[in-house]
Amino acid sequence: MKAMLKAAAAAAMLSALAGCGSDDWFGEPDKPPLPGKRVSVLVHDTELSPDRGKSVEIVLPRPEANADWPQTGGLSHHAMQHLAVGGELSRAWRSGIGTGADSENRLVAPPVVAGGRVYAMDSGARVSAYDVADGKRLWRFDLTPDDDEDSVVRGGGIAFDGGRLFAATGVGGLWVLDAATGGQFWQVQLDAPLRAAPTVYGGRVFVITASNRVVAYAAQDGAKLWEFTGQEAAEGLLGAASPAADLGVVVVAMRSGALAALRVENGSLAWEDSLAGGRRSSGFLSIGDIKGPPVISGGRVYATGNSGLTAAIDLRTGGRIWEKEIAGVDMPWVAGDFLFMVSTNNEVVALEARGGRILWVTPLSQWQRPDTRGGRIVWSGPVLAGDRLLLAGSHGYVVAISPYTGKVVGYEKLSAGVSVPPVVAGGTVYFLTDDADLLAYR
């Protein structure tokens, strides 16, 4: 990943961009071309454009080291700000976690990192633990039902808290394992699939079913504490958004496009909003689902929906602060006074978090075969680490973009496509490929 993250090459990279055509992948000037057909990063006109007005200098929080990444989105509130990584990274190790994506099951669960170990779930609902130093596998636990080993899983995910690993499966199981040994503490079975990873906060674990039912359990023993039922949706996307929890509130994104803010202690509804219907369209973009986890930061909730709205909402009152007609399926990244996201049109966008003003837009390639519009590319991310926005593509490339200017500053070719965002912990960037390879760069 030297070409992608080499800080010393940033200036040379930007000058090389000015002299390259839009049909090139951009790397260090002295890097030889990749063999085979070259793939374009920037190949289409953007639908969005920066808002008019006085130019704004993007000033971000200083990068801070984080030892762990224990849940989807990092911590329970999903606001990880600006993470620290080294100026030059290379692959430290590669480990296979089991079964990769296929026509029936997909890899939708990002890995989590805690206590010197990285945990991952494969597409067959098998959870494994690896040593962060060398990628050696320490244990594996199979979460598939004993009476149906060939079941289609489709979703789920994992979270770490207090020495325990909480795992939700697409066949409705919630398991709690000893993170050190893989031994089982407790398990409950729900009557609907769990498409998203659980969220653990305040001694409770929160899960959401495919039927828009939110259930809270005691993290210690699995006692059911409360449940909330939202409006069902006829259609939804593969995977789901893990709830965001902070300041005594858990914010849940529904397949219907609704956002529900629930009080942690009893599940009562504090407020509800909807991001559905922002764009009049048909097909994929007409689905109102919210797949990207919401983010709680600075007393606000930031969320984006598939059908066309991104919004900031007051956490206490539920009042809509601002909205933009931008559709997305990944978690927006909040850092200080700024927000970064990738749209369903493969545009990386920087906005002011305070008022939603668009500051810059960088279009990424949409098709592996642009001439025939074949091989749709899906980008996952972004993650802000070491003054770079990292995004991974379903075609197997990772790009690094300057958060200050929106310029592409490098790239890296991975062993396979990626469908989940990168994870950063302990100065290491982890990628989980669709071929079930766990890659560590440091």
C-alpha cells in the first residue's frame, strides 16, 4: 500500500494527476503500469457540485491513535473522527477467515478489533479470532444451526464488549462467546433474521430484525429487557445498519427508511423521522432502506438513506437541522465540523456538518467496463485515517483521497473485491475481501 498511503509522495501524486488522462489509474510517477487492461478511477461526470458561497478551509481534528475497533462503525456512537496510521503502509499479513461470498451468501459483516485480536465472521456464520501481530488463527466457532448446516445466512455481524463477543446471524441467532477462547456464554433465537451486527452499550445489546423489530437484551445473561416494533417494509437491501447508541439514546435505522430514537432504559420512542422518498425514482433507488449506520456526534444524528436524503437531526428533540438530496448506502464519516460520504452514484462528497453545505465532490468510476456499462462498481467507506479518506471497491481496488481537496492521492490493488468498509485499529488498516481474505496493512 506504499503508493496509496505514502505521505512523501503526495505532492508528486497531485502533479501527476494533472498530466494524466481520465483513463488511467493514478499512482506514483515512477510506478510501472499494472498488467492487463487499465481501470479508470475518474470516468463520469458528477451529479452533485459544490455549493456556491465563500470558500471554506477544511480543518480536521488531529489524528488520534485508537487501540481497538470493537463494533461496527468503531464505537457505539460511530463517530471515530480522525484516526492515526503511519505515513507509509505495507501488507503485514493475510489470513483466510473461511467461506467467501457467493450467489446466495454475501460477506456483509466488517471485522472488529479488541485486546490484541481481530475477529471476523465469514459468509457461513463462522466466527474466528486472529492475533493482530501475525494473523494466526486462535479459535473458530460455527454459529449455523445444528439441524440445518446448509442454511442460507444472508447477513449478521459481530461486536466486542467486556471480554465477550456478541454475534448476530441472518437466521435469527444471537450468540455471546468468550472472546479469549470462543466458548459459549449464552444464546437466544429470534423469529426473524438479524441482518446487522449488534450494538453494545450501557450493559445492553441491541439487535434489529429484518421485520423492523428492535430488541434489547442484558449483555450479562441475555435476559430480554424490551422490544420496539417499527413499520415493516416490503423491500430492503442486503445487510442492514447497526444501531448507534450514546447519551442514553439508541438510534435505529429501519428498512422502511425510518429513523427511531429510543430511550435505552425502556425502549420508549423519543422521536421518529424518515429519510425515505427523497428521490423520485424506480428500481434500486426507490427502496427507502437505510443501510448505512447512523452516527451520533455533537448532539446530532447524521444519517443517509438509499432513496435520496442525507440529514442532520437534533438528538434530543428530533428536529431536522438540515437535509441534502444525496443518496448513500454506507455510514457517513464525521470528523470535527465536517462530514464525508460516498453516494450511490459513486461520488465522494465533503460537507459542512453544521449546515450541510457541499464543499467538494470527487466522482469515482461506476463500471469495470465503461464502454458497455458492465460490472457495476460499489465503493465502501470512507474511513478517515492519517489525513486520507480510504474507500474500497467491489472490483478489488482501494483509493486514497485527500479530505482537504478531494484529490485522489493513490491506490492499491487487493487480492479480491471488497464489500465492507475498512477497519482501523492500532495503526493497522484491515480489509476483508469477498474471497474471505483478511488483510492487515501497517
